Amino acid sequence: MKKPERVLLAGGRVVDPGNRRVRIWDVLIQDGRIAKVGKQLRATGAQRIDCRGKHIAPGFIDMHCHLREPGQEDAETIATGTKAALAGGFTKVCPMPNTDPPIDSEALVRFELARAKEAGFARVYPIGSCTKARAGKELAEIGSMKQAGAVAVSDDGSWVDDPQVMRRVLEYCKAFDLPVISHCELTGFPYGVANEGLVSTRLGLAAGPDVSESAAAARDILLAEFTRARLHIAHVSCAATVSLIRWAKARGVQVTAETCPHYFTLTDAALETFDTNFKVNPPLRTDKDRQAVIDGLADGTIDAIATDHAPHTKSAKEVEFDIAPAGFIGFETAFSLGYEQLVLAKKLSLADYVSRMTTAPARILGLPMPCLQPGADADLVILDLKARWTWTRDQVFSRSQNSPFFGRQLHGRVIGGFLGHKQFWFLHPA
Amino acid sequence: MRQAVIDEQGLKTLVSQLASDISRRNRGVKNLVFVGIKRRGVPLANRLAKELSLNQKYRIPVGAIDITLYRDDLQLVAETPICGGSEIDFDINGRIIVLVDDLIYTGRTVRAALTELLDFGRPKSIQLAVLVDRGHRELPIEPNFVGRTIKTRHDDLVDIYLVEEDGTDGVFLTRR
Amino acid sequence: MKPRFKHLLGIELLTRSDIIGILDQTESFLEVLKRPIPVVPALRGKTIVNLFFEPSTRTALSFSLAASRLSAHCVNFSFPSSSVQKGETLLDTARNIEAMRVDGVVVRHSMPGAPHFLARRLKAFVVNAGDGCHEHPTQALLDAFTLRQHLGSLKGKRILFVGDIAHSRVARSNIICFSKLGARVAVCGPPTFLPTDIEKLGCEVFYRLDKILYEVDVVNMLRVQNERTDLSLFPSIREYRALYGLTRERLSKLDKSVLVIHPGPVNWGVEMDFEIAEFPQTLILNQVTNGVAVRMAVLYLLAGGHEET
């Protein structure tokens, strides 16, 4: 990674999610910050990169991912994960605290930040757990974690099923202006590996009904209203949850939501072959749910897109469907899937799509607003929207390779970008 | 190049000759049963039994066996043959079985038929009657009764037609 | 003609003519079983492994007999459920079997998709002898064969399933199989026993047995699955029998032409009264006899290889 004084990105189409528009502009970067934007800039002595035909956007922010360190370094580390994130265009990521040990104290927040800094790839903004040891019983040291750099709290992986505890978490977090990110899943239903419906009936798979997610979301939304606290619903997967969030926002509840690329790309029909690469929690749902998620993204009911990047080793995943761990890696395919399913399908404009992965997460987590304006950090990505490519195993940056998207034709690609002073390139810009 | 080796009349004559040979050698038809090897051994067995039954007060029993499940060459066969099934509804213990087939060639089909028959019981003896013997035996098996012996080369084709299966009687040899 | 398929993983993957091909082949094996020496050398030299991760006496025995009657060598492995957690992974088991070079594997497992997992990794052919709640294809084939023996064709016949459909792999396989053969399928049980969207598989759904029992040609009773269910699904055996059991009273009101089948083992006094075993229209023992013949047909067809497409 070179360190030139000045870099001029010339002739690219700059995506401005804040103002919901795209225009052809030059961008001048100096000392890791945006120095100037405008038409036909002149910059003597600057490294000139021809970006004609390419798009330039603020670096994406992934507000929900799993980096597995500490504890499961054979699947992923903060170093390998943040590098894979960059390959997907994510310059900022928020790892969930369900590590081993879980991130429930200041020391562990600082550990993550230190590891990220050593690695020097995507910037890390930790999420702390709501409760000690993620056990769902006692409040974790949320204030200290915020001071150390945590941007939200979550017991993701589990739902805080004790309503008294969830209430206390919501209330306590008001003091620190932290959103509580909830993984909505009722705990009383028997373990399900597939969405309850025609597909699970035909395949005889233990089923998880979507009401498990929506009923849990309903409780959390009403608690958020009652406590006047900030709630964020993780990985929305079904139509009923989308409707609830729409209702809640109309009532003025401080609720935001995210979904993941697989919920607007795949359905439970993919489970036919019992391929564990399609096993995820919440499970893939019906096409009706997929459409509702897309509509939710289009009308802003769902604010953000996050990857829920969940690495698992090959040996962990190569078992019977019932016992395989849920989840798949997502950094490196997220942008392309969204571009294909949302922008090319004319559900969202390009600027609005980019805002779901930039300004929306920034607003929810209180991060600096991503924008390509003078003074801002030069965190940006360069995209080739005309690219048609197939993702193969030898191209993967993540340490794990559990993905359902190998061999799939993808549209649009991150070819490189800037992280402050550093440049990174995955494909030649020319 | 295809030529008729036995015509319609000739075939009927051979069948009659076979019938009388079988009767003479066995000094009558008492205790005889016929078993045809599917497919064309069956109508032949029926014809022989019918002729020999003409002078008797009873009908000589006729059975059929499908040797598919007893073949020794399943590994080599390009097709998994669907087995049609055997029908032997009489007791073979202590009987003299005349095993009938239209053609004997390498002898492997007869070997399979013998193994299968012995799984049905313990006959007194088994005799083999064939309409045509084309030589080239690969096992030490010889028929007791032969209609006609034809000298053939390995790549010759011998086609036997029977009215019950093919609408006409006749034997043709095609030389490549 | 060779079958189109290399493995028998489920009825849902078979076409109607695949099914009829297997049933037709079964006829000749039924004849073999009637002989004084009911053995044919067709699979001599082949090795079949019974890999049973879930306990079973009758199915394992049936496959074992089928293999032996074809002169194949049959080896039985049964794994008590606790050692699955502690011992080898399914992947390791598959690798070991591959290294031992067997010709065919018959597998029963508590999780759906396990036979598919093996089929993707083995050169041997795989027969699904039951995977969790998903399928039990040889049971469906032998039931279809048994009904065909008595009814001729299943086309247009009304077949009623009674019991715990949600947790029954036999129900799933049979519903799909009979539907492919043209039958009209209905299911009956308490709502807690009927899986979501079952009507989308083409079945009529009834919650009250007496409303449908006397309108059908065949009753396929199912076992109440004690070992696979959470027992909060119905209040008591007494209530289940009264509302959904094939009691002697109900049977006496049934037309004598109506056939009764059950995959076994039967919970006498729960889904069926004991006297029913003696009724002529109860075909349970016929099912068992036919089971060996059907499994012989399946092993014979798969051992011969498949039509590469």
C-alpha cells in the first residue's frame, strides 16, 4: 500500500447517498482526507487514477458481522475478517460480541480495537453484549464499554428472553445513547432448522415458524416504546416483522432495522438438496417474505443492510443438516447481490441502495456521516457496476469458505478503494 | 448376406423329429416334464409337449424359466435386464425334465438354467433338447437332442423365428 | 433397461414410470421367494452394508434378507444413538466405507438429508431406509405394491392417512408415491399432528375421523411416534383412541372391501384395536412379505448401475 501525498480520482460517477444523487465528479485526496470535489479538478503532482466508467462511493459500513476472535480463530480472525470486509467494500465493520469469551467488558472492547489496528484493514467499531457473559441475566458494564469505543450492545445469537432484563437494558442504554440490537427469536419453540412451511413439510426438517421472530420483535418494539429507548432489530427475515416495524415507526417508536443480502436473494426452496451452506438463522423464508423485505428496504421501513458475515470451518459445516452450525460468510458478495436484486431490479436507486450501507448504519450507530465532502476521511470504494463475474473459492479473502454463492454469476464488483492514507486494489482500475 | 437355413416346413419337421427322438429315448413320456428357457424355448417346449400329449390321456406339464438372475455376466452386460420371472407350478422332485431352448451356442445360458432348476428341487434327471446347435461351446455342456447342427463363425448372426413370438417359422444365417 | 437413478434417496425424486418399473420387477422376486430354495445368484460377490444409526429390527432384517436372497454379502452396523455424538462424524463414516469398497449402503438416520450427504461422497449406491421425518421410500414402494396386488391400479382410489403425519416419514413418502400413481389422498389427525401447508401437497385435510373414514378405499394407519415427538401434542392415549383410533366399532362399520395397512410396529390399543389383526382386509403381514421382495428389486436394480444422462 503506497502513501502518495495527493491522489486524484478523475471522471468517476460519485454516489452521494446523503443527497440521493450520482454525478460525475473528480475527487482529490490529500493526507488521508478528501481535499476537494468538483468538475475537472487540476492537481499537479498528484497520482492520477482514471475512474471513467466506474463509480465512487463512501466506504460501506457493516453493522452486523462476526469476526470470531477471540475464541474461534480457526474460522476467522480480526485480521482476516477485516481484510475480507475491505474486499467487499466495507471500510467500517461492527463485530458482534458472541466470541469466546464474549465481549462483555472494557478490556475485551480494547482488545478488538487493538487487533484491528495491528491488522490495518477495515476499521472496527465493537458491539458489546447487553448482559454479562451473554447469559441474559445481569447487565454488562455497558458504560465502560461505550467509553472504550463500543457503538451498540447486543446479545446477538440469542434473544434476551427475560422481559425484565430487556427492559433494564433498554433503559440503561439511554444514558449512553446506545441502540440495543435485538436478535428476535422466541426461546420456547423447539429447535428449528428451516422456515416452517411447505418446504420444511416436504423435507421433514425441524421447522422454525416465522412467528418466533415477529412475536419476539413485537415484544421488543413495545418495550422500546414503553422505555422510550432506542431499539434496532437485527436480520429481519419475514413479512410480519416488516409490517410490525412499519407500524411502530408510524407510532413514533425509536426503532430501526436491518436485513441481510440472503433475505432478499434466496428463499427456502434452496434447501432441497440439504446443502448446509444454505442453513442460516433466521432461516431462509418464502418468496412472499423475500418480497416484503425488498419492499421494506424500498420504503425505508428497513433502514440498513448488514451482512451477518458468519464464518465456519469446513469440518464444522460438513455434517448432517440438523447439526450444522447456521450462517455463512457475506462480506465479499454483499454489494453485488444488493446491486442485482435491488438496483437492477429497479426497487431502489443506486444512491438509496448505497445509503442503506453507509448513511443509515452511521446514523444508527452515531458514526461520522459518510460523505465525499472536503474534510471527510478518505474512506471510499471504487465500483465497477458493469462487471459480471463468478465468485470462486480461490478468490476468497475470508479464512472460511462457507457460502451459498460460489459459482453464481454476480453483477457489479468492488475493485478497490481508500482507507484514509491507504489504497487497496483488488482489480486493476484501468 | 442373409440366407434361410431352415424354412417353415423344415422347422415343423425338425420339431416332430425331436419329439419322436425324445419319446423313443425315454421309452415313452411317463414322468416327463418340459421346461422352456425364455423366451423362445417356451413355445418350443409347448409344441413338443403338445405333440407328445396327443397319444396320451393327460397333458404333459410345461414350465418356463427366466435365467436373468442366474447369468454369470451381469458385470459385462450393458443393460440391467428386467427379469420376467419363472413359472414352474409343478413339483420337479423325482421327475425327468426335458430342458428346451431354440439355440445352443456357448452353453452359458444352459448352465444358468441348470443352476436355477436345481433351486426348484431335485429332479431325477435333466435332458437338453435344442432346435439348433451353432457350435463354439465355452463350457462342457452338450444337448441330448438336436434338431440341426449348423457350422457358424463367431461373428455370424443366427436368427430363429417362431410363429408364437414372431408370426412365422424359420431359421436364418447372416454372414458378415 | 437400466434405472435412471443411481441411488434411492426418496420417492419425490422418482417419476411415475420409475415407480412402476420397480413394482413390476418386484413381481419376479415375489415368485423367487416362493421357491423351495428362495435364493438367486444375481448379486453374488457384491457387498451391501446396513448402516443403521437409528434402531430398527424389522427394516434392517428385511434388507438383510433381501440382500442374502440375492446372494450378496450383507454386513450390519447399528449405532446406539449416544455414540453418534461421541464417536465418528458421518463424514468419517462415509470415508471409511469408501475405503472398504462396498457396493451398496442402506442407511437409516435420525436426521433428514443424511442419505443425500452419503450419496454425494460415495461411489457405492445408497438406499434411504429412513432419514428423520423426511422419507422412507422402500416402505412406500412396498405399500404401493401391496395395494396394487389387491386393487389392481391405484388410479382414482381414495386413500386416507390417519395419525401423526407431521413426524412420519412413512406418511410423506406414501403420500407422494400414491399421488404419483394417481390416487386421491386425504389426511386425518388432530391439528397438532398435521404439518403446515400439508394441503399444498395435494391432500384433503380432515380433523374428524368419522367424517371421512367411510368414504375411502384404503386406510393407511400410522404409528403414534412416541420416540420422535414432544408429547404435548395430544392430551392422552384414551382421547386419541376414542377420536382417531381404528377401533373394532369403526372397523365393523367399514365396508368389507376397504383395505387397512400400517407400516408397523403397531401400538395395539392406541391407533388400532387388537382384533383388527385378524380381519381379512388388514394387509399388515402381506406388507412384511412384500417388503423383502421390494427390497430385492431395489437392490437388484441399483446394483446393476444406472443410465448415465
